[in-house]
Amino acid sequence: MCLAFRSGTLFISATTPKNSRSVTGDKLTDDHLLRTMQAMPKIELHRHLEGSIRLSTMVEVAKEYGIEMPEYDIEMLRPFVQMMPTEPHNSQHFLAKFMTIRQFFLSDTIIRRMTREVVADAAADNIKYLELRFTPRALANIIDCPFEDVIHWVAAEAALAVDQYGTQVRLIVSVNRHESIEIAERTLDAIIAINSPYVAAVDLAGNEKDFPAEPFQDFFERAKGTGLGVTVHAGEWGELENIRTAVAVLHADRIGHGVRAWEDMALCDWLIERGVVLEVCPTSNVHSGAVRDWAQHPLSQLYRHGVITTLNTDDPLVSNITLTDELVRVVEHMGFTVHDIKQHMLNAAKAAFLPPQEREILVSQFESALGIIPS
Ligand SMILES: [Zn+2]
């Protein structure tokens, strides 16, 4: 596989990996289960815009903007941006997909279109409330524009998409651990300058293994002081102590992934005491090598122990899934009942980064739609 950015074009070699034309993912065997999960009104709290764009849109963008490809074909592009069944499941392969994806954010029109389509796809999957996160630094990678512009484009387009598709959307703005504090501070300045009611929280993403979170303490304190929610990717690839640091030092309300918490029962109890919510993304965890396989995934143990867990896709494009697919897999692999899935939707409603009154409305709407009697 050869991939390089040359003279303003993305060059993808004609050599594609084996099985590049096969569709990734486990087959969904139980039609009734699939229909039940599709029909269920859903909430997703952890989805990256950059990892959610449509393959068909990427091919159209490549054609329109002269990104060089041997064939303008979805199956040609797929292995460069999506985890394939035959490739190793590890962070290097998983993160490599984003190196390609980043090459496609070539104009404000594209970023707006991708935002709109992500909301449309969520609505088609019967997601009623979506928290969509994006990294301004990644979207501004090529066009080199102020972060204010990127946040404005995504927020403005999200607002239009809410009207058009009916799914409620809030935005989470991500900064990366492996990038400078200065970029994070500039991102927060931009959020404050834009002052969009759609921007609800900030997130720390990126290389958790090699870059500590502590240098971002002031950033998160300042964000929290402006009323933004805080979520932090931790306990995915890095040490489980990163989870404690995210809560104790960065004041995280929610943890992205946090699956390694199960290695320390005292930490699980500590999370329960504080009401910290885990945004679990099981397929992503398998694809990125955070867990070895579905049998090793601790979601079921965390949930049954009482840790507040929610179910999410992380990156539907990269993992080739919808939230419906994710729920089906959780039922098939974890032995969850439909009631367990509903409980996860309710957990997500209660953890939404919304003002308290709006959150209460969301919770009661979901209790009623899911047929759950309020406790
Ligand atoms: Zn994530």
C-alpha cells in the first residue's frame, strides 16, 4: 500500500490489500434483533465527525478536487480509511486511517457537507440525540484557516441539519494530547469567541500512551469555568491511572472508553461514587486493539458491577458500523437483553451535555419512548 501527499494531491497506488473488496464487520444474523435495534430511539455520545464521513462522499471529493486515485471507486478507497477483517487490529493501523481521512478536508463546503451528512446518517439510524465531536486542528489541517472558522462551519451546518433531519445535536470540540497546549488554548479561545449554543463540551483525544494529560489542567479548568462539559479519552490504550487523572485533575464528567477501569475494582467503585460515565465503543476497542477481541471486552462486567456505561460507535466510517450494528453486536457478544440496551440509552440521556432542564426533558422523553418506568 502506498499513500503519500504529493503536490497537493493524495496519491493512492493501484496496489490494494488483499480482500479489499470484502465488507468489514461481523455478519448480522438475527433479523428480528436488527429490526428491534433499528426501531429503538437512540442516543450516541461519542462519535467523531472525522471518522463518520461517507465513503461515497470521499470519492466524490477526490474526483472534484483532483485527489489522485487510480480509480474513483469506493472499494478502492475502503482499505485506506476503514479497518479490514484481515489486517492487524492495533492502534497503528487504526490511527493510520485518519492520516488519509485528514487529506479530504479541503474546503469549507466539504466540511459543511460532511457535517450535514453525519447528522443525516444518524437520523436515518433513528438516533434522536447525537453528541458529535470534531478536532478543529484536524479539519484545518489542509486549508490552514482559523479555528473559529472551522467551529463556525460545523456549528452552523449542525444547526441547519437539526432543522432538516430532526435529530438533536450538540458538539464536543476535541484537542489532542500529542499536540501543543498552545493549540488547545487557541481552540478554547475560538469556542469562547464563537459562543455557539451547539458547542456543549471539550474533549481530550490523541496519543494517550505517550502524552500525559496533566499539562492540560489549566485548559480544562478554563473550559469548565465557561460552563462547558468535559470528557477525556482515557484508559483506552494507555495506563488505567489515566482514568483517575482525567477525573481528579481534569474534572472529567465522562471518560471516552475507560475500558481498562475493570483492571482495578477500587477504581470502578471510585467512578461509581462520583457518577462518572464511561462512553464505551466496543467495536472500536476491538479494531484499535484496546481489547484483544469481543470475548475480552469488559463492558458487561463494568455494567453489571454498577459503573455507568453508554454505547457508542466512535468512528462509523473507520469501523464500518452504525449505532444499530453496535447494539446488535453487544447483544450477540455480551448477552445483553433489550432491557440492558434500553438502560444504556437512558444512561446516555442522563449523561448528555445539556443544561439541566433540557436534559430532564430528554430523559423523560426516552423513559416514555422506551417504556421505562422512572425510578
Ligand atoms: Zn474517540
